[in-house]
Amino acid sequence: MKTIRDKEVGVDWRPQWEGADLARVEKLEAEANRSVSAFRNFRKMIGLTQVQVAELLNTTQANVSKMEKRRSLDMGVIISLASAKNIKVDIKLTMENGESVDFEDLAPSLFSDEMA
């Protein structure tokens, strides 16, 4: 890290993007940020803190923080948290041929504690 007049100055390691390349990089960054924060957005939407989620899942706040940084969502965790807040989760999968199936029919054990 370079210093100028006793202040730390970060070095920009990224190349200078322009035009279509810049748009592509910004789009990829936005998509990555959305996927990484999906769990955090859900947690906030249902009004829980990381500590409250940790208590519900019998884990630590640090683990919840790690979960929020993952790119994939654990549907069991989502369903458990929604259930704790009396929120019903309905997920419908639609195939290319137009046939649809409720996720609950595929994984009923995930929904066993959910409200009726």
C-alpha cells in the first residue's frame, strides 16, 4: 500500500474498461452482488437479524454471515426461517413442456413443519 502524506492510498488493480466491455463487467458485477446477497435480502425482508437467524438455526452469527456470502441458497434454511415467521413458501417448477409441479410435492419433508 502506498502512502501519501501519511494517508494510505489503495492501488486500482483493475484495467480501465470502456464501452461494451465496461457494460459487460458492470452487468457481471451486479449479477454477482445480487446472488451473493439473496439470503441477506431474504433475512432482512422477514425482519430477522443475523443473531436471531443463528438462534433459530442453532448456529453462530458468524456462520450466518458466511451463509449470506454464498452464491447458492439452501431451500431448507429458507423454508425453516419462513416457517418461523409464519410465512408460507410456495414454489412451482415449470418444465419446458409447460408441465408444472409444486416443489412441496418433490420434497415434502422440507415443508413438514410449515403452517397449514
